[in-house]
Amino acid sequence: MEPRFIENGNRTIKDAHTGLVWQESYAYVETGNNISWYDAQDYIKKLNQEKLGGYEDWRLPDRLEIQSLYEIAKPFQSRGKTFILHIDPIFEFSYGSCFWTSKTRWSAALGFEFDMGDIHWYPKGSLKGTVRAVRNDWQPQLMIEPGWAEKTKSSK
């Protein structure tokens, strides 16, 4: 059985289960800081101008898309320490566990946290989050089809 996540060799990772293509790195690694939701928009624009992976249709993930990366059984190891950030180690990870989503209301944006799997509303101007860009459309029903859980188990 093929693995769920596949490195494309162009700084992107394909999710074989959802069809989404993810940025391998993320904004915190590149900037050294968390950024506001507004700055996240500029960051996405920059990725599109640079044509990351040869594409210019990068965007912020929606809530379900970012949650699809959360894996309860995957702590993150770095520099000899184990951090409880539940994401597959194929993804580059440093500090900054809260990721902005495209979901907004008034002056707030939804952030998803990989340490606890929590979702919180933060002011768009707050420096609470970071960005891992995504592209492609996905079909959530792929995640709930009969046998999906078995496919996931066998790909580990």
C-alpha cells in the first residue's frame, strides 16, 4: 500500500487520501515568527508569485483541510526532544503550532492548533498563527468512505 503523504521533490507534499497538495515548509520556519491573518494573505500571495512547486493557486486551508493533517498518534521529534505536535514527520515543523485557516467572521479568523487539536477564533491582527499553504480541491467523503480507516492503518 502506498504511503499517505508523498514528497513531490519540489517543496510540496501530496496527500494521497485527499488529493490535496501541501506546502512542505511553512511561514514560521521562513520568517522566524508567528504572523497575523492579514500577513498570511501576503505570504500566500508571495508563494503564488514565486510559483511554489510550479503552481500559482496556493491558498489558506479551510478548517477541515487543516484538520485532516492532525494525527493523534504522531508526536513531533526535533533536536533530541519530543514535542506533542500531531502531524506526520514528513512535514517540516519547528515552533508555531497554530495555523491560520480561511474561515473568518467579522474581525476574527479561525486557527487550528496541532499541539492539542483545538480550534480557536483569534483577532485577524493578532500574531497567533502561521501558514501552511494548500492547493487543489478535495472531497471530504474520501475520508469517510468505508475502509478509509483501514487504508490509513496499513499505510503507517
